Amino acid sequence: MTDPVGKLPSELDQLPDRDPEETAEWAASLDAVTKAAGPHRAAYLMRRSLQHAEGAGLALPKLLETDYVNSIPTAPEPDFDGDLEMESRITAWNRWNAAAMVTRGARYGVGGHIATFASAAWLYETGFNHFFRGKEGDGSGDQLYIQGHASPGIYARAFLDGRLSEQQLDKFRQEAGGEGLPSYPHPRRLPWLWEFPTVSMGLGPLSAIYQARFNRYLANRDIKDTSNSHVWAFLGDGEMDEPESTAALALAAREQLDNLTFVINCNLQRLDGPVRANFRVVQELEGAFRGRAGTSSRRSGATPGTSCSSWTPRVRWYAGSGRSRTRSSRRTPPATSPTSASTSSAPSPRSPSWPSCSRTRRSPSASTPRAAATRPARSTPRTGRPSSTRARRP
């Protein structure tokens, strides 16, 4: 058999396998080496084989983009150690209240964004319940850069915890009277809740990279212990088209900032239409991160009980689809403020009426929450336009 002539490297994957038996033997050999000598030895042999192929003049495609499947294997995923039913109900309440807040604001012409938090609610809830560290313990805690259009969901969580009142939710995007809530995160408008501004789009990822670099600077010079601090940047797939969003990725890779994670919610929506028509934005982002930062991990459409914490050093990112329901079992000290992991002295309008979901802080009464004020809340999130815009609290 002769090789096809005149084919580009990127077109080789589209050709039919002329000898499936030989291909299976090569794959079996790699599996045998992995089992006998370990994954590091197998990776070393593959790397040397690629280098030898390049030296021999073989045209190989650059593996910047992989198949459209999860890049984290299922074997190393730990079991989910939280209360899945409890967290599902809390997520449903927060998603409902966020949608109700925007719907009620639309009566006065201010509106807001529903799809952003509706598609990323599980990402935020998983972070608040299992990942983010507050400032009340040792160290300086984590820094969160919340996606600007997801602010209704953070306000909904603060309302559920008793830190915001229903009257304040009714004043979303209505700050003229002095009691309203700002449209987007900004410490000048609401200093006890927001630590960093993230709007205009592109400001969050650029600031997050330099914040992670500054944390490393403080730790390396023994100015402040930031070794346990982690920077989380929640972004949108449309936001990644902004030049500022990817401008400093090379800096993050060069400085080996393993204290930084980009969480990109790929819900395929933006203000002026679909993000990508007939294209897979997740793979495009994977290629961008691999090319500029040298590493990438992807988790899309995850099922409850799975983890997205297995990343390689340097820049780490997560691209989840709008249907993602992702969990993690990483145990970290829960933050005292459920609305921001970076603030622990936020004034509370009244004592919180809802306990934390974290297993380390649950009380016996937390397993039987009170019914909602208007009607019982469902255990699964609602979709579409709410039939009732009453805010809910358990």
C-alpha cells in the first residue's frame, strides 16, 4: 500500500483506516507500556517518537486541539462527598431568584442577563461549597473575578443567606435612590460584596493573571504568605474574543502561575447573537490555551459526582457547556461569606437563615429546610420565563 499523496497533515485524520489491525497493534503496544512502566514512560516514548518523526521529515499535524470529549479521564475522579440533593435544591433556588430579579427589573426597562448564571449556576455553587477559601483562616484566602453578567446569581445567593433583602433585589440596576444593587461587580459600588471589577469585558481575565503574578511575587519575597491563595476567573465564551482576555496568557505560562484557574462558561450566547455558528468554541479555546499557555483541560457536559480538579501546572482552565452539572470533591475550608470568598467582614442585614452546604458546617436541621414563602421549591432547576417573579427564601 502506498501513502496518499498531496494530503495536508490536518486532512490525514479524515482518511479511512486502511489497516485497522495494524492500528490496533500500535494502540495495544502503547497500552502495554503504560500498564507495565507507567504513564510517564509512555508519554516519554510518545514524545521521542514525535521528535524522531519530525526529524525524518514526516508531516504531522500540531495537536493543539483534541477530540470533542472530556480531556480528564473518569478513572481518577473521586466520589462526590457533598449532599447532592441539598445542593441541587439550593442551586434551583438561586437560579430561580436570579431569573426573577431580572424579570422584575424588565418592568422598569432595566432588565439584566438570565442565561449567563442559568447556564453556570452549578459552576458557581460547586466553587462556593467545595473550592473557594475565605479570609477568616490562615493565609489571605482566594480571589474571585466573577463574570459581570452573572451578578444576579451572586445577589440571589446573598439573598438566600440573609445578606440582602428582597427590597434590595427589587432595586437591581436602580442605584439612584442609594439602595439599589449595581449591574456588575465593582468594589466602589458594593465594597462588602465585590473585591474586583470585571466589566468591561476582558478586564477580568487580564486582571486575574496579574493578581496571580502579584501573589507569587509576595510569596517569593516573604512579604505575605499567599501560598494557599488561588485566583479564580469566571469568564464567558463570548468574552474570550476580547483582545484583553487572552493578551497575558503567555505571561501566565512564562511565570508558571499554577495558582490561577480560568473557568469559561461556553453557553454559546453573547449580546449580539450566537458565539460560534456551526463551530465548536470549546476546541477553539483549547487550541488558544495550548498554543499560548502550553496546557489545557476541558470538562463539558459533566454528570453529578464528577470532578474537574485534575489540571497540569501553569495556566488551568475549564470550559463547560451550558448543560454542565459539575462537581468536585476537593475539601477546603468553607468561606464565611457565601457571596464572595474574598470578604469575611461583610455587614449582614440580619443573621443568615440558611446554613452552608459544606459537609463540615452542616447542622442536623439543615437536612430539612423550610418551605419557600410562596410555594414549594422544586428540586430541579426551572427553565424559561418564570410564571411568578416572587423572590424565594427557604
